[in-house]
Amino acid sequence: MAQYELLLPKMGESVAEATIIKWTKQPGDVIKLDDTVLEIATDKVDSEVPSPVEGKLVKQLFNADDVVQVGAVIAIIEIEGSEGGQESKPVQEPVNTENETVKTENIPGVNQLQATAAPVAQDFKNSERFYSPLVKNIASQENISITELDQIKGSGAEGRLTKDDLLNYIKSKNAGSAPQAASAQQAVSKQVETPKSAPATVSVSGGDEIIEMDRMRKLIADHMVMSKQTSPHVTSFVEADVTNMVLWRNKVKKTFEQRENEKITFTPIFIEAVAKAIKDFPMINVSVNGTQIIKKKDINIGMAAALPSGNLIVPVIKNADQLNLLGLTKAVNDLANRSRASKLKPDETQGGTFTLTNVGSFGNVMGTPIINQPQVAIMAVGSIKKKPAVLETEYGDVIAVRHMMFLSLSYDHRVVDGSLGGSFLRRVADYLENWDINREIN
């Protein structure tokens, strides 16, 4: 019998690791082709890992909640023979990063610190921030408290603290020259001098139900709090007359569905208008790195989608400005359908430069959305309502029933002022209001 090494699959250019949620197959279980062996999670997406072979699971090399690097061997499957007569590669045990000793002899002051202080076991559950096992081990070795660790700026995805971030911090701290070290120490000292007030006590009666947040809800909560702490939010509003857009969709939707086997919603229309407006105002399509403004070359628009669980996910349409309306419609429908079915790939939620959220789908007329970091703006579209409106005609002003909607834009006031934010939002509204009712879909 040959042994097959099951690897953690590549999940996109920007995804380097995943956390094992649970094993759906146990040692001794028979596995058929494409059977799900385990479930994994990245920062935003839960995924299943299917088996590319048939056989019997003989060994699990990681446990639930372990963080695993892409390409690592995660399980051993016993199969009949070997493909092409070649023997399987020798099985290698994964490195246990929880017990890995990090070489820090070249960092000034670390040797002395290690000589005088033993590693401290810390309860990382008290921190709302994610840390890899290796980072936890380094922090314990160097006696870095959870409070101090939480103050260090991370360069990884979603601000995650990497091994290099922590080692650079330790080096700078011992040299006495790091602003980060100083700020972290000041924050610790401040907490010692002026302790934070305890959170308000929540009273629970006998009939109340306590519901523990699931993993995705915790990530969303952390991301939203971080965004409000990072960016000073400002929200602008406009009201748009989208009568022509509504009448056009009503006219073409049946023919479009018959021809393309796809339903056309308003979402691809909104995304097209946003992409055009971003080209007109490219400084909306930026991110902030300290005192640097990073102007994005690509226009990658995320669309917030509600999941059956009640959680939220934001799949991204890459290079949205290069797609015509037909391409946008197919992309929107595909991502929305796979979002609800939990079939998104991790890379499909990465790389967004601007986000659109449709609060109108819940019957809301407007909203004040929270910026999806590290972006600097997010637009909400409200429900479309028939209203009496004043129209200017060659015969004078008249009142007519029109299809009206509110658009709102929340933006980061560090880099987007009211002039830019307001002008961009008005431009999106102009594209929607000036919709060609005779437009052909292509």
C-alpha cells in the first residue's frame, strides 16, 4: 500500500495560511474521491478540503485550531499502489511551531533578557487580536505582555502581527530607539497609571438566552471596531432620480434572462457607475500607510453580501472597470450565489479597493456604513421608492411620480475631504440619473 500526502491547497496569491476548524474524517475512515476531509478557515472564508484520491485516512498531522501554512502536509492517506508506478514521497512530520525555539542571538539585549527571565505562559484568549503560534511563543520567551503585544503594529493581512514585526520590535525596544516600542511602553504605563474603566455589567435574568459569537462574527466585530478606531468617518448623502434606470431594467430583464440564463439586478448597474466615478476621482481608490497615501492601480470593488447565518462577507470583483454590464452581471450573480453556499475561495475576498453595500435590499432608505479597512470609502445604496418630485420642463415646473433613492458615502477624513467625497458621490448619482433608457446590453 502506498501513502499519499494530502497538502493544504493553495487558496490564492494573498493567502499564506489557514486554521483547521474540524476534521470530517478520522483515522481509519475510508475516503472516496472528492470527499471532504477537513474544514479550514482563513480570515474571512470557511472552506472544505476535498480528497483528490481514494483510500483510507491513516494519520492527521495537525489538530483542530492549528494554523497551517499553505503547501504543508496535513494528512496521510493510504491508497492502492501509486500513480504512474512512482512511489509516494516520504512523509515528513510538520514542524510544531508551538514549541519552536526562535533564534534571537543577533538581536541586541535579547541574550541578557533570556538569561534573566524564563518564558512566561500567557493566556492569549484575553486578547481579541489573532496571533500565530510562533508569535505567541516568541512573546512568551521575551516576556512581552498581552497588553504590550496588542500595541505593536502589524504588517500582515488585516494588520496581523508577523514574526518579523515582533522580532524588529524586540530589536528596536532593546536598542531604545523604536517609536513603536516607546508608544507601546507608554500605553502600558498609561494603563497602569489610569486603568481602563471596567465594562458595564450586563444583567442576565433567568429567561435570557446567552449566544456565543461564532468565529466569523468575532472577526467581523474586531474588524469593525478596528476600522472606527483607525479612520475618522464622515458620511455624505445624495438623493438620485433613477426613473430611467428602473424603467430600462423592467424593459430588458425578461429578455435578458431568456438570452443569458441570468437575472439582472440593480447591483451590477451600481458597480458600473461606481467604477466610472472612481476613474473620474482616482483619489477615492487609495489606502493609507502611516503618512503615505497608496494610490491603487486596479479598481477592485467589493460587494457586501449577507449570509444565511446572519454574518456578512465581501467578495471582490477584480478589475471591475474592465468588465461590461454583461460581465458585471455574471460576476455579481456568481459571487452572490457562491457566497450564500459558502463556496467562495479565500482569494475572492481579498484585494478590494472600494466597497458597495446595498442596505435597500432590507427595505432601508439609507445607511452610514463602516469603512472596510484598508480602504478609505464605502458606498451604501438605499431602497428605490416612488415619490412625488418637482421636474423642470419647458412649460414650467411640474410634480410627477418618480423613482427616487438615497446614496450615502462613508469616507476616511484623514485623506478624503468633503469636496472629494461629495463630488465622487454626486458623480455616481449623475451616472445613474443619466441612464440611457434605450441602451443595449453587451
